[in-house]
Amino acid sequence: MQSTDITVLNRVKEWLSAGHTVWLATVLSTYGSSPRQPGAMCAIRDDGALVGSISGGCIEEDLLEKAQSGQLSNQVLSFLTYGESINDRDRFRLPCGGTLRLCVEALTDSSWLSPVINAIANRQTIKRSLSLASQTSFIEPAKRAEAAISEQADNIAFVYGPRHRLLLIGAGETASYLASMATALDYQVLVAEPREEMQSSWQSKDGELLKMMPDDAVVKIQPDCHTSIITLTHDPKLDDMALLEALKSDAEYIGALGSSRTNAKRRERLALFDLTPAQIARLHGPVGLDIGSKTPAEIAVSILAELIQLKQAKTLAKASSGIRAVGNG
């Protein structure tokens, strides 16, 4: 499975190359509860084909109707807002109080697609600045803390990035539940497991099995700011080896399964190696939110809940730095 961004943009490139008219709809901002966050995209083809998602489906259907009835211009950039009235929310199945604002582009300039697609494929984050006057795009590397969407009076900036990865250390039962749930949340799951007896029970549909030592796996994948690493084996010889490499990497999140006492001892061991106090402080342990979880499935839920919580907090922090455009278009 590819990241949503690259899937949509690859399809857009194919459709344009085949001579179709294509509209790209991107969520610019939301208010209250909404099904998708700023930066979510869908593309509509002139014959009614659609890829991507910006809502639960009703807004996509409305955009298709507008495209096929000629209400979406082939030349003018348009801005649409859904959920401003109670009837609107009921019709489009938006949560109570939810409002969603879209930018809809009739794509005439496709020169930006290839560099953006290539950057995402190479696990880079890239920014496209769209001029509202000329409807041309300027491409440049994105800064780490940039919001998915930022608006100014004369342009909109879109930030695209690679799919989030989750590296699990150990192919046990908790890893199996965690991998299955994380895959459903669009994570690329990798599982490092050097023990032959554990390798034989792993289901490939839940993630790629790396038959190697945990520290080698961390080095191999070259963790970036879109990577989370979690140790699950309860074996210090395996977990600590992975953490020694992970805590020195650019990984976004590093966690270790175990009690508070176990993790305190783990930190003492890590301090004996070439890690700084700041690097050791990056470790989340015990991993997951404290929801009273006991079973492997419940532990997996608590871990993903923490990842989601941190991801949303990061998204909100980035969004607060964006500058809203003047007017709604």
C-alpha cells in the first residue's frame, strides 16, 4: 500500500497523460469535527472516476455531480465550504458543528506532479506553492515543522510527505495485533525478528518481516521523522540493541513495552552506553496510553492511541503556524 498522497497524485498524472480533464480537491481547513484533516485530497476525472478521500463519501458525490454538470470550471480555481448550515451538515453527513473548506483546482499545469511524486517516493517532504493569480506551482523542500496547508493572500502552500512507518521489534502476539491495526491506519509496518521459531508464525499480510537483528533493522530502514519504533520482545538483548540505534536516529517516536520498573532499569542500562541524557529521554516507556490494558489486543490499542494522540497534537501545532487567506473565495 502506498501513501495516500502518492496514490492520488500518481493517478492524476496518469489521467492527465491520457487527455482527461482532472480536478484536484484538497481540504484547506476544518472547523469542529470533520471526517478528514487539512491536506486530505481526492481527484475527480471528467467521466466520473474518483480517487482519494476528503469525507465519508457524500462530499465526493457532490463534487462528482458538480464536475459532470459543468459547475466546476476548467479554468478557474474555486473554493467550496460544506457544513455552514444544519441542512448542509445533514446532507453531507458532517458531524454536529463540523465545517469543511475545500480548494478545487482544474489542473492545467501538471509540471509539478513528477517532482512531488519523486520526492514522496524517496521519503522526502516537499512543498508546492500555488499562485492564486497565475495558477502555477513552485516546488521546494518543506521545512520539518511546516503545516500541511498554509494560506496567504496571494498563494496557498501544500506540503506532501511519505507514508508513516512503524518498525516493531519482535514478532509476538502483541506485534501481530498492533501490525494489523496499524496497517488499517495506513502505516507501513515492518517487523524485525531474528528468532527462527518466531519468524515461522508471522503473517505477511500484517507487515514485512525483516529476518535480522533489531539494531541491523533500525540501521537498514534509516528512520526519519515519519518513522515510529517500538520494542516488544521483553528480551533486553534484543530490545536494548534496537533502542541503542533508534534513540540516535531521527525517528519521530520510540517506545518500549514493559512496566515502569522495567523501563527504569532499561534506562539505567542505556546510560552505560554512548547515549546522552537527552537521547534517553526520548524513550516512551511504558509505551502506550494508560487505559488499563491487559491483553495483547488491548495493549496494541493503547499503543496506537498514543501514536494517534501525538500525531494529532503535532498536526494541530503545525496548523497553528499557518496563515489563513483573506476571504473564502
